[in-house]
Amino acid sequence: MKLVYRGVHYERPPAELDVTEGEIGGKYRGQYWRYQYPRHVPQLRSKTHLNYRGIRYSTAPTVETRSPRERALAAATQRQQPAAAAEATSQAYWEALRRNWERRWQVAQASGDDHLVRMLERESEQLALDR
């Protein structure tokens, strides 16, 4: 196709895309037109390893290589682990609470504050009931 832009003549190479004429079209300024759809859309290859702010990641889908039996076994062990982790967390919480209470009780006894000692003993009874 021969074109002219500001007096410069040049030839535009034809489009390299193989297109098909669509059924939908219309008339614009006296000319008929139709939508053109590409017959084959080339699939671009994505970068496999990307980097964002120093952290590498991939957009490629991961393929599961484990057998169904291995997946079932892994799922069963994963279900058991949260219960054990919750128990360990609970135990650590109560131990920290007990150590904190003992430290506060020792400070109250050392300062000779009987009212505070009685309050801490009541708190200890409440904590024993809650547990």
C-alpha cells in the first residue's frame, strides 16, 4: 500500500496477520466494513522466573507430581499438625501466664503489700478455674 505523509512517499508492508472477515459489520461514511479476526493468535512465551524488589517468583503453573496416595497421606498428616501446634501454643501461653503471675506475686510479697498478695491469689484461683 503506497502512502504519503507530509510529502514523503513510502510503502507500507501488508499485515502479516492472517485474518478472517467477521459476519458483523456496518457502513461508515459510505464504506462497508466488517470486523477482522485473526485466524491464529500467537502464544507468547512468558518469562519463567520473574523478580520483584529482589524476590523471585514464577507465574508458571505448578504441576503436581505426587500420586493420589501420597497426597492423601500428606493431607492426613497436615490435619493432625494444627491440633498439635494449637496444643503447644496453648501450653506455652499458660506457662508464660504462670511465670508472669509468680513474678508479680514475689514482687508483692517483697514489698509487703498484703492487699496485692490477696488479689493475686484470687487471680490465681480464677486462672486455675479457667484452665
